[in-house]
Amino acid sequence: MTSKAQRDLVELSDLIPEAIRQIIERAKWMRQCNIPLWTTGVRHVGLIFSEPSTRTSLSFVAAAHRLGAEVLELRAEASSLCKGETLLDTAWTLESLGATALVVRDADPDTAPLLAQRCRAGVINGGGGTRSHPSQGLLDALTLIDEFGDLEGKVIGIVGDLLHSRVARSDLVVLRALGAKVVLVAPDRWQDTTLAGAGVELETDLEAVLPHLDAIQLLRIQHERFDPLEGVDPQQYLQQYQLDQRRLEMTKRSLVVLHPGPMNRGVEITSEVADGTRSRIRQQVANGVPMRMALLERAFGEGQG
């Protein structure tokens, strides 16, 4: 029987590299499986999103439907959370209604760990503060594996608002586990020196880094997470860090471009690049469904066949 700890996914750092590889392989299989995967029994997924979401929430809904599970979706603005109910009480309510898997997104990075400790359901962190976004990290890795087959020795750049990015932190864990080297590129004020380590470089000069990259992940500026006075001059950011066609031509011809969304076109990326032949942004979105199918199957504790 699958243990509770094996059903939860709170932080990618909780997984050994082999477990990460197994989840990615399972997601690949999910792309080919007959749907719905489950045709007997009733299963419920509870979605608790107290922060806005498009790609993550919709792909979890699509993933649940393709598996054959029912969705109990809760939006904070339309729930008792706005009346003062705690997220833990909300989670317990969903469990009482039959949810045996829960996906939670909250500004507090400690919410998902708390629910994993206190709930019987398998808990998936759908984005916790600025610390962790495990399913995004895994689908980004899947997208790169689709492209290159193997990430061992590949050099992946992550560019932008690193200080406030949960995606960057999760990408960093999974890419390093799969043997890639990661270069974190940002203005000094948006760097996080705690992320430096073996196989990780911190850089401020994007154009010096570009020729050495195999792939680049661009991040939006997360204005909602900091005081405007603590930010970087917008015009200076465009001049130094926007990926446009001129900068794209400095890279290897095999380089591919990623972005976890939402994109701010004309800021971190131009439309010409986002919609160009080297963009894999739409593939990232598509890969979110099979990856989240694999994670929901795991959260339910279902066997793999």
C-alpha cells in the first residue's frame, strides 16, 4: 500500500533523482493512455486556489477528467475563506465531501506542508509563495527532455525575477537532479545568493551567457510580490534582459525558449520570440496535463500499470 509520504508532493527536494525520473516517465505514458484511465469507482480531487491561476488550475482540472476523477474546485473569493475560514478547515471540508487528493496554491509557503501533515488526502503543492512549484518544475523538465532526450550536461539559463520566483526554485532542483547545469541571470537586486551551489552559476550579464545556453527559461516580473521602490528600473530591464530577436541570434541555433506564464509580452520577451520557431511555450502548457495526471495518480495512491 502506498504510504502517505509517497502520495504527497510538497517540495521537489523531497524526491530522489530516480523518483523524479519515474514521474517524468509516467507522464510520458499518460500521453498515450486510453482516457479516461479509470472507468470504475468514484474519485474526487479537491482544488484549493487562494491565488490566481490559469494554466495550473485548468490543467489539473483537465488531468482529473482524463484520469476519470471528479473535481471539487474551490475559489477563495467564492468560498468561506473570505469569511475567515482557515485553509485547513477548508481542506478538511473537501475531505469530508470525498476528496482523497488535494491541490493547494497559497501565498504562504507553509500551507502545503501543513495540509500534508494534517490531511489524510494526498496533497500536491500547486504553488507556495515564492518557494516552490513542483508540478511546473517537472513539466518544464519534461518539455526539455522531449527536446533533447537527456539533460545530462545541458546548460539551462533561467532569467528574470529570481528573487520572487517559485518556478525558478523548483526548476533548479529538478534540472540539477537530471544532470543539467543551471545559470541564473538577473539584476543584482533580483538575485538570490542562497541558490548558488554545485552546478549553479549566478550571472548579471545576459548577453555574455547566451552563446553557452542550450535552453532558456524566462520569468515575468512579479510586481505583486514586492514594493515598487524595491524593484528595477523597467526601461533598464528591457535594455539588459529582454529576449528579443537580436539576442536570440546570439544563441546556439538549437536553443529553445521556455516561459512558465503568464507572459508579459514586450517586457521579458517579445512576441516575435514567444511565437517563433524556437519557442516551446505552448508545449509547456500541453505537457502540464499528462504531468499533472501522473501527480494526481500518485496522490490518489493508485498503482501504476
